[in-house]
Amino acid sequence: MNIGILGGTFDPIHNGHLALARAASARFSLNRVLFVPSNIPPHKPKLSLTPFIHRYSMVALATQGEKRFQPSLLEAPDFTVPRTSSSLKRQEATVNYSIDTVRKLKASLKKSDRLFFLIGIDAFIDIAKWREATALLSECAFVVASRPGYSLREVAESLPEGLRPASPVILPFHKQPAAGDLVLPGVTLHLLEDVNYRVSATAIRAAAAAGKPLARWVDPHVADYIRKLSLFSRK
Ligand code: ATP
């Protein structure tokens, strides 16, 4: 089986995430895509995120119509029913690292399964700073999607130093910014050029706070959930 994993804060999940998962599914014949809401992403530790349970619920709502798409609890905080609100805070404060998540997932897969790590270019350009980046890149293939405002040229240059290709290898790659592959010792990167969905969760939170309709950017059930629970309204 071909399995995709798409991690994110999903605060909220939006059509850009779904477009990425659909494009990767079509191109790599993915049988399953796991959407993994992160608990506390290491790169955004101080960000005040919507509680995990709401972000997970929105992922479940947005993926319910597509059989291959599954919400995942791989990075869920340890929800033993909290006795006090401070013990809930402590549980939610666990930071997740992708290398641990991928290893945990791979331990549950068959040898014949192929894993694809789906990621947008804005996140990939920081990959060298991730925990055990080189090990992570060798654990599975990466599918890096374009995003408005970013160039796929930045992909090769973002690799950890030891993996960065020498310039003769980069050059043909630069000349072919259309979808392509970069196969180097210890890393396989697939580039998806056709995901150009101009949307971000940040913009959606701002639109929700301003009372604007969200239907253009998110699944209707997610829009309803945000509205009914006043998730992003200004306090
Ligand atoms: P925020 O605006 O809060 O930073 P976001 O919209 O970037 O959030 P995340 O949940 O942080 O969403 O993203 C999860 C993953 O999806 C990341 O790899 C990100 O690069 C990718 N992604 C998000 N939006 C898009 C998009 N419009 N097109 C392609 N990839 C995207």
C-alpha cells in the first residue's frame, strides 16, 4: 500500500491541505492519507493554538467525504480524563517531533508499504532545523508541494548540508521547475508544482474573526463548526 502522511497544526484544516493530499494521491496512487494534527509543533511552541480536540474534530469533518483520507491521533496529547484544568494544560504541552511520529507509524506498517511524507514548501524550507532531519529524510520519500509566494528551487537548497546536492546536480533541477524528482543518496524528493491554492489558516482565522464567510476556503462542515463554536472570534 502507498500511504501519505500530512502533518500540520490544522488550525483550521482548509482547502489547501486537501488540494495537497488530492494531488499527491493522484500522482503517487496513495491508498491512504493520514492527516495528523500536531499537538505542539516544535517550531511554533509559543503560538496559542486552538485546543487539539477542536483541530482534530475539524480534520475529521473535512475528511469524512473521502474514503482514502483519515484523521490520525498519532500526535494526540495523552488524554486521560484530566482532574483539573492545570493537568489538562500539562498534557497538552507535549511537543511532537516528526521523526518520532514517522518511526511510530512505520512500526505499524508492513514491509511492502511505501510511506510518503507530504509537506508544503513553506514548511520544507526549514527542514534542516528539524530534529534528526537527515534521519527523517531517509525514513520515507518526501512530496513537497508548491505554494504561492515560494519557489521550488528552494527545495534542494533547504536540505541539511550533508545531503545538499553539488551544483551540477542542482542545475538541471533548477531548469525544470515543473513537477520533478530529486533522488540523492539518503533522500528522495518529489516535487508537486500544481498545488497552488492561495489560502492559509492564518488568513482564515483573521476572516473568521472579522465575521467573514469561510465557505471559499474550508469544507462547509468545518465552516459551520467554526461559526457555531465561535472558534476564532475576537474575545
Ligand atoms: P498557518 O497559516 O497557521 O501557519 P497553514 O495554512 O500553513 O497554517 P499548517 O497546518 O501549518 O497550515 O500546514 C500543514 C502542512 O500543509 C504544511 O506542510 C504546509 O506547508 C501545508 N500547506 C498549508 N497550506 C497549504 C497550501 N495552501 N498549499 C500547499 N500546502 C499547504
